[in-house]
Amino acid sequence: MNELTKAAWYSTFYRNIFTEVSYSNNNNNSKVTLSWNQAASESEFDDSLPHPRATTTQNEPFQPWVSDVWSEAEKEEAEALLQRNKSLCALAPEKAVFFEEAARKKWDLFYKLNGNRFFKDRNYLKKVFPELTQLLFERENEHCYTAAASRRQQDSSTVENTTNDSLTVAEVGCGVGNSILPIIEQVYRKNKETKHKRIFHFVATDFSPVALDILQQDRRYIKAPTYGVRVNSAVWDITLPQSIPTCVNGLADVTIVLFCLSAISPEKQRQAVGNIANTLRPGGTLIFRDYARYDAAQMKLGLSKQKQISPNFYLKHNGTRCYYFSIEELKELFVNAGLEQVELQYIQRKYMNRGELSVRRRVWVQARYRKP
């Protein structure tokens, strides 16, 4: 393959991921040059945005994303490129051990530096996870509560401080509350408008005590009890056996796990998923989103030096780590934890930056599981 052909190959395949791609061969040393927006690589998507049209005119508003589909050939090309850079990307084993032992310190430092400013509130959750809408907001529809009330009657002899008219929502890996705080706010606003107030109990857990300190200082967290919304938070390392906080052990009607499991070493994920499953009541639902294979952020890390800890598991620039899942891996993890699959799919998007004339291909995995 001559130099011009190589340059064309890189530009054709990665024109949708990087702002600029160039290829050079100086003294027989291959080099790929990539222009990249670091903030964009860390971002998540927002399904609250209207679905874009394929084309726009000058009189139409700019739409930031379109749905994407990966062909098998593109997946093979992405994997081949990652394998080609594998030796350059590999992180020394002693450094991998260091960052495993320093995981909590790195997340504490991340939240000390960024506070609650890094991630946006995930206001799209009601739209993409109907369980939240049904359980928390559609009060006129009685069948939405039948299963939860029935479970409480069965558990009333062993569960304290619950009633047949209460609902429990837990979040594992809550960070500073970008998922759970908007839900809490919407719930207590609904309680203000309704004569018959249901009892809601929210439980937020995270690996980082710094993150929970920031969460507990948020006005929505502080204000919630005024409107009959109970809120608890607890530091929890979900990779440890027999470590589930009592405030969430087998009590949740819905457990939320968003962009959390990917931060854990692959060899510890089975224990983590088992603990997460044990937060649910019988009949409870787990809702899940996380990073998926060949996401633009993985391709960026995979083409960098000394970033790969193990296959599909990478060290990020801030010292935290990220794993990129396939749906087959997640199916095995959650089914082996005793959960029944309701939904499991890739979410694939092309995100456009009109100012930079760049396009990024993002890939996430979304799942829902139910505890029998």
C-alpha cells in the first residue's frame, strides 16, 4: 500500500470521528496524526434533543446528531486499527496496578477539580426509560403501582419504614447527582401539585466521598424532604462482596446505573453486577447505559501511547479508567446475576460540530433488566 493509498484509507474511515486525519511515513516509522476535541471525547449524548433531519436548509435549525449504523466491514477496520497500535498503546503492568490501587483517589481528584460542572443533568431519562415515567409521574394510571404495592405487602414483615404507597429509586455510581437530582426535583414538584402525596425514597451511592459531599450540598437534595421525598446517600465500593448498604439492600423498585460499570476493572465487574442486582426487590427494574465498543473515545485512546490496560480497557488523561462493552458481554454479566433481559441494544450516533466541520461517531449500550 503506497503512501497516498494509506492516507486515503485513514481519511475515509475516520473522517466521521476526528476533526482532521493525516498519515505520514518518516524513515519507515508510521505515524497517524489526529486533531481531537478532548471535551467532546468525554461527553455523553442527550436524547432530549429533537431527532434531526438528514439535511437542513438555511432557514432550519441546526440539528447536532443523526442516527448511525456500523457495517461489519467498519467494525473490522476499527478492530484492525486498534490491533495495529496495540504494542504502542499498551500500559506497563506496574502502572496498571498503580492506577487500580489509586482509583478512588483519582475520582476524588476529578470531582475536586470539576465539582458539578463537568456533566450536564441527564434530563432525557424519562423519555428513554419508560419505567421512570410510569412509576414516578403517571399517577392516574393505577396499574403502574400494582406490582410495587404487591411487593411491599409481601415484604412488610422484613422491611422497615416503607408503606404500600411508597416507591424506592436507587442510583449506583451517582457522581454529583446529574441523573438522580433532576428526577427528585420533578417528583417533589409533582407532589406540590397533588393532594394525595406518595412517599418516595431515593438512595444515591458512589465510590467517591467527594462526589457525595457535592451531591449533599445541592439545593434539590436539601429541599426534597420538605415535599415528602426521602433521600439517602452512601459511599459504596460495588466491587466488594457483602458490602451493600442497608438503605438499598433489596429495596429498590428501580435501580439506575449510568456510565458507572465501565470505570471498573473487567475482572471485578461480575462481583459489581451481582451487588447491583441485589439492590432490587423481586419485580424491580434495572436501567443501564454505558460506553460501547468502537466509540470515538475508545478509538482516540486506542491510537494513543501507553493507554491500554487490557483489551478494551483504557487509562484516561485524568487517571480514571474506562471499559468499552459489547452487548454480548453485558448479557452474560446480567443474566448470570439472575436478571431477566427486557432490552439490550447499541445506541449509535453521528454528532456534528458545524463550527469545526467535524463529525464524531459515538456508540453506547442501553439495557433494561428485571429481577424475577
